[in-house]
Amino acid sequence: MTRSLFPMLLLIAACSSKDADTNEGVVEVDSDADADADADADADADGSPEPCTATVEELTPDDEDDGWFYLDRLKVDFDLRPEASAEFSLVDGDGAAVDFELSWNEETFETAYINATLVGNTTYTLSATCANEMSATFSTSPFGAPFDVDLASLVGNVYELDLPNADFVEPPGVGTLLGSYLSSPLLANVTAVDEDSLTLLVAQGIWDDDGVPTQDMGTGTYPFPAADFSAAPFFSADTDVINITYQSGTTTTDIPLNDMHLEGTFSPDGSTIGGAYIGGLVDTRNLGPLLGIGAGDDVVCEYLVVFGLTCEDCGDGDEYCFYIEGHFDDAERVEGLVIDPDPLGTGG
């Protein structure tokens, strides 16, 4: 990458960071208690509540959506900030009420978020009422439904995490830039499992000419400590560091990812991981030459701070890291692939 492209991409990042439709600026509230308090405040002098005049413009998911991921929050968009008398409802296919928490985008308070514990392969109806009423009946995808296979059948499975094509949402713009250098898939191998824990071994992969991934035997592997699996089929795993290698001609650059987090949900048959994402602190000390902005431990951080992005502690007292988060498409099981835990022959 040339020197001229990096400042331009950082400008894109700066603009992207102004996007208000993020988790930032969201206020969590107790739906019942907050509604009661606001209703009292908005009541007329005679004690009657103010009429709700905002229009419900859109519900997410859409009506008849049949592939909603069970962990994604639901959303209600209004044309303006609704009064406290706005009403929300979430029921399952049998009409039973589903508990939820309500939160709002505090920038405008025109978007409400419905945070509920949903289940895979289940039908729900979301309704919102203010000046008008709108409902959406939708079904969740299989992710989040109970396993229909024995847990032991997961052991040995290898799943392809398509790192180059991940959606890097953090930091805006810059995450996508760095993601362009994460050019190899990650391979997540289940090495042990029981009702309470799941153990993974992560390796770097390479694709053959047909796009089939195999293990990159010139890079190491990264064993994760046993992860909490009590909410199976969902798992949440963490490890201190993995080192992603970027190869360009004869030049090799190590891209350490500290405090790495990996989570996802297995499909009922164990063939796929859905909703998977990684997050961690990227160490920028090696990245200056790769990005075409010169050498030096602090050159990348100096560029980032100009656009309001500040490097943080990498865990060793040095502030050369920034948080990156990438979300994957469904990670399919790679049939027949076996991961060598010690490809470099280190005996570790």
C-alpha cells in the first residue's frame, strides 16, 4: 500500500466514526418502571396521559423474515421521539409474552431497541403502538435451537472463519483497512467438550486454487483455555494472544492480536457456527512499513490520534494497541481436515 492511500482511508474512518447507528449512545432502561415514570411526567393536568403522536416507521426484522439470528436485538424506528405512552409487545408463536428490556438511542430517542432472549427455530411477533400500530411476525434461524447431536460429535470438527471477508465494525474504517491485511482464514478446531466447557485450538489456514482451506504448516497454533459452554449451543472463548502472519512476496509481517475473544453459536447438527466474531487489541508496532507510513513503534498511533482514535495499553504498559472487531459469515465445518497442534515442531 502506498503512502498516499493511508491518509485517505483514515479520512474515511473519521467520517465513519460519526455514524450514530452504533451501540454508542444507547441508554438501557427498565421498560415498565421507566414507562410508568414518564407517563406520570407526560400526563395532562387532569391525570390523563398525553396522546402518543410519533409514527412507527419500521420494525426490524421485517414481517415474514424467516432467518433472524436469535441474539440480534430487535429495533423499532419512529419518525420522531415518541411519548412515554408508546407501547411495545413481543410474543411467541403461541401468544405467550416474551420478556425484554427496552433501550433507546440517546442521540434522537427515535429508535427503540428490544433486547430479548430468543430461541432458534421459533416464531415471534413484535408490535409497536404510538400514533399507529405496526407488527412483524418473524422466525429465527436454526442457531440457538438445542443440539440434535451428541456433544461428543463436535470433537475434531474444524470450522473455517473467513477472516479476509469479515465485517470489521471496530474501529470504523480503520478496522476495514487493517482487515485487508488479514489475508488468511482462521481454523477453529474443537478439541474437547462437555456440558460446561468447550476447548478450541485455532490455526492459520491457506486456501488452495479451489478455495478449500488447509492448515498453514508454516505458522503456529493457539490453544484456548476451556471456555464457558453452559449456554450451549453458544460459546464464548478468550486467549491471551494469537499472532496472525501476513505474507507479501518475501516480506512477512506478524500482526499480534492480544486479549483475543471469539464467540459464536453452533447449529443444532454441529455443522456450522453462526454469529461468530473476534475481538482483540491489535499491536500496531510492526504495521508502519506495511501501511506505507514509515518505521517506528508509534507511527500508526500518531496517525490514528489525528482522527480521534487513541491507542491503548497492549498489556505490557505500552500504548500501541487499538481494539478491532470482525464479524464472520456462517463458519462451515471443513470435512476431513485434521489440525496438527505442533506444525513447527516446537514440542509445545
